[in-house]
Amino acid sequence: MNFTRSNALWKAANQALPGGVNSPVRAFKAVGGEPFFAESGQGAWITDADGNQYVDYVLSWGPLILGHAHPEVVARVHEALNRGASFGIPTESETRLAEKLVEHVPSIEKVRLVNSGTEATMSAIRLARAHTGRDICVKVEGCYHGHADGLLVKAGSGLTTFGTPTSPGVPEAYASCTLTIPFNDVEAVKSVFEAHGDNVACLIVEPVAGNMGVIPPEDGYLEELRRITQAHGSLLIFDEVMTGFRVSLGGAQAHYGVTPDLTCLGKVVGGGMPIGAYGGPADIMDQLSPAGPVYQAGTLSGNPLATAAGLATIEVIEQPGAFEAIEANMLQLTEELGRLAAEADVPIYQTQAGTMACAFFQEGPVHNYADATQSDTDRYARFFWGMLQRGVYIAPAQFEAMFYSAAHGDNVFDHTCTAAREAFKEAAG
């Protein structure tokens, strides 16, 4: 493949942007080499600046469950843009999207729309602290909840010690309000709450981890989180920015039958436009200004372009059988990739949750972040480049998800499997 124009754009980007990108994973550091530059997308395909085409399994990191430039989404956004891009005053589409979220997500009676997943999680934690009158937030190692200061924290030296910052610029004072525990470890949860339960405002978790690869919860894990937080008067927050409308129409909470106190959403609910949302019972949500004393605001919150795209997307995937078809196709692909990996004698451990999946390049099993880090990232990098050279774009990092869309048809499946057969052979070398 020719990358002449992408290479030139990469040089220019590095002159104008820190690291050449506006979000670190786009720089391809985890797989080596330089990124291509996207020019356009249609359905399951991306075309880059040099005219190369790729089947896209990143899908803007999850939002594009209908694929690129779906006609209904494009039409709704055009209609909205013709009426005006932003008003800073209420619009009907904000209410219509909120009603859809209330309809589908079990925990939500009222919802506040914001501009990103990061904004949703940081605001939900603020609300939890105000509601409980407590300061401590418990987070789970390997779960990513955005780049707010209090969430860029790694585990301390023991299960009940406070976290330490993972980024320069994060004050120790912020980290001192966060405790970090492993995923899928009920005993760690019990230990933290036995030691600090009276001061814990909330526990925040991705109910299906999606930022250390895709790791589903073990049987009983989410139920124990619900039981323990309730017993200590703490709020349980599910970060469903990734899993909302991806694991099921009602998110992971509907699939697993565990209802949190607060839910954070994003990605799919904006149909590819910047959006975030957090919601829960009315008595908690009504503590937000202007109904209550907890302040949070945003000039572009509930932007009419984002709400139009989100409404269009949800209305398509909520049609009978639509979501189930995408999920079934995701399963078919993971099964075939597993067969091809075994054929090439490449050990992988596969996981799937709804329309998202992951192949860890190791024997497995993978239960948590520590397990995930045992993956052979060099082998994954060889597989990544083998796929890209054959016109298939997967995540440029081992610890990310693969996403499926309604636009990924039979021809895409065949193209992907043909590429994977050769790419696994190269990964084995």
C-alpha cells in the first residue's frame, strides 16, 4: 500500500499538534509505525488520504454501530444543521433523546446530557459525593473512565491503600480520594469497604471492561458490587459509555440484570457525534442545578446535531431483530478468527459481549488487568500490520475492543477472514 500523503500529513500534524494527534492512541505507538489519515467512510469501510480502503472494526472506538455515514443519520444531521448548529437554549431533540435513554436503560429515570464520556463520569462522581456527603471514590484497575484528574490513578501498594497519580499534573490530593482495586475480585471489594466503607461515596466500574481488552464480569461479580455498595450506603456507578447500546439495547445492566444507582453513557448514543450522558433515579438527579445545589453546566450540552444523530441511531437499532443481527455476526466473526488462529498455531484468548469483542494474544484465561498484560503485544503488532496491509483496520493496540456494525455484511466477513488467515501466519513468525 502507498502511504505517501498520510506520511506527509503526519509530518505536518507533528508540527501543529502534540504528538501529532488529539488523542494518544491514534498515534499507533502501541503497534509501531505511523498512522494513516482517514479521508472518508461509507458503511463498513474507511478510505484513507492515499485512496487505500479498509474494513473498519474500530468504528470511531465504538459509536458507529450503524457504520459510517448511515443514510438516516446523515439525513437527520443535515436537517438539524439546516435549522442551526447550536442555540444554548432548550430544543425538542434533547428531550426526545433523553426519553429514549429512560426507555431503554433500567437505572435511568432522569438524565443529563453532556459533551463527552469524561464529562459524564466526572459529573456522576461529583453528584455521588454530594448525595452521600462522602469523598472517597473506588475505581477498578484497568477500567478507563476518561481523563479527569481523580480518575487518572493507579493502584497503591495494597488493596486498601489509596491510589497514586498516573499522569504528571494530577495532584496527590486528587489521587488521595481514590481507591483502586482489581476487576472481578470480590474479596478486594469486601476489603476496601470493610476498611473505608463509611467514607466511600461511590464505586465506579465498567460492567464489561472495554479498555483493557474486553473482559466480561464473572458470575456474581456485579451482583456483589450491588450488594456491598448498598450495604454501606454508597452509590454504584456503571460506566456504560462503551457498553451502552453495545452489549444490549439496555446496556450491560439490562443484560446481566444488575441495576446501578447512576449510569454514564456516550459513544453510540451520539451516533458518531460528541456526546455524553449520566442518569439515575429522579431523587438523585434532581440534586443537579437548577433543580438542586450540585452545579454542572455546558454550553454545547444537548447539541442538536449530536441529539439528532443519536436519536436516528437508536431508532434504527431498536427495530425488532436489528441489534440481535449485529450481535450474531460479531459472534460468527470471533468464531472464525479463533479457528484461523488455531490453524496458524497462534494462541489467542477470545472474549465477546454483545457487539464488541477482543482477541488477547495469549493462552488465557483473562479475568482482569494483570491477566491482560500477559498478552504478547509484539505478536499483536505483527497481526495488526498484517491486517492493515490487507485492507482490514483493527484497533492499533492490544488492549482495545473490536466493534461490529450493521453495515458489516457477508462480503466484509469474507474479506476479513481472507486477510486474517495470512496475518495470523505472519504473527506466528
